Amino acid sequence: MKVKTNELEAAVTRGAEELGIALPRGAGVAFGVYYDFLEQRRKDVNLTAITGEEKVASLHFLDSLALLKTYDFCNKKVIDVGSGAGFPGVPIKLAEPSVDLTLLDATGKRVEFLLELCALLSIDATCIHARAEELAHEAGMRESYDVALSRGVAQLNILCELCLPFVRVGGVFLAMKSVDSQDELSEAQHAIETLGAKTADCIDYIIPGIDVVHRAMLILKTSKSPEKYPRRFARIQRNPL
């Protein structure tokens, strides 16, 4: 596939340097290929409303890479819940190849996109088409990950129920949120405690190139989640923790 331009590659590399992240050799080119493939497929698969090299570089790629400054991902087993177009899991894998990555999405077309993307980028990742609230009850998946990631727009208490059951004791759920999410965190405390976790940190970071501030919430798994969680999604929505 022909890479559209070197400008995006340069923007990602420069932004990563601003974040203090040294990208592996060839990663800049990989982000260019990623962008081209995303542009080619986004309308067919409904992947993202964000378009243009500058915005995709900042609001998708660099926003994802910034997580590498909030937690040590080296050699970690990571699940990206509701991965969609691959954010933040795929950029993290490109920057930190030692990550053992699972990409999970409930939409078949998005999982097909992720499978094609990983093959195109020569990424070794597991892509799963399933609902998080069902998969988290399966042996081999439940409480088997060092890190669960979510960039979902759902409220934090709902995301906690979907994601924390995947995390081993001692691991973390890392939720990407806006800086005005303190009330949301307060409302999620009951869910966090019920699911065997505690809030470890909230880290605000500036996305290079656009000076937008986002927040990474690190929620530490301190004990096993009760077996009944996560519940069916309709019940989670109707009666969130």
C-alpha cells in the first residue's frame, strides 16, 4: 500500500519525542501505513469521525502513545476493550513491541478491519469478536491480563464492570478520559470497590501538536472480582454499579 505522505510520519515521530518516547525503527512508516488504511476503510466500517493527517496524528496516534508515559507496558499482557479502529492498543504495540496484545470488539466488521490492519503492519496480536461482558466469564480470559485499556465513551462505572474482570490481581485498568471527569470518577467509586479495585492515580497529559489535555485513570486491581460480574449489558445499563 502506498503511504500518502511523510508529513504524518514526521508528526508522529516528533510528537513521540516530545512525550519522551523513542519509537522503534520503522514505526513512523507503520503509522503512515496505518493512516492510509484507516482512511481507505473508515467509511465502510464506521471507524472514526476524525479525519485529516494532523488530527489523526494527534487525537488518535499521539493520544494513544501518551499512555506509555503513565504506565510501564514492557512485556505486559494487554487487552484493549472496545478497540474499534485499534486505539489505543495498536499504537502502543507499534511503540512497545514486547506487549502481548489482545484487541476486543463486539462489531464483526471492526474485528475484520483489525485483522487486516495487524496483517498489514506485521503486528502479532489476537483479535476477538465478542461482547466483553460475556468473554470476561470465560476461562483463560478472566483475570488473566496485566492491563485492560478502554477509550470508550461510556461512563466509568460501566467501563469498570466491563473491564476490571479481565485484570489479574495486581494489574490495572487504564481508562482514557477528559480532564473534567472528576465527578465521573467519584460516581464510579462504588463500582471500583465492588469489583475488587481502587483508584491508583489520575494523570493529565498534553497531546503534542494541539495542546489538548486528556486524562489517564489508573485503577489498581487489589482482589478478585465477584463471579457474578460483569452482568448482562442490559442489566448493567439499567442498574449500573
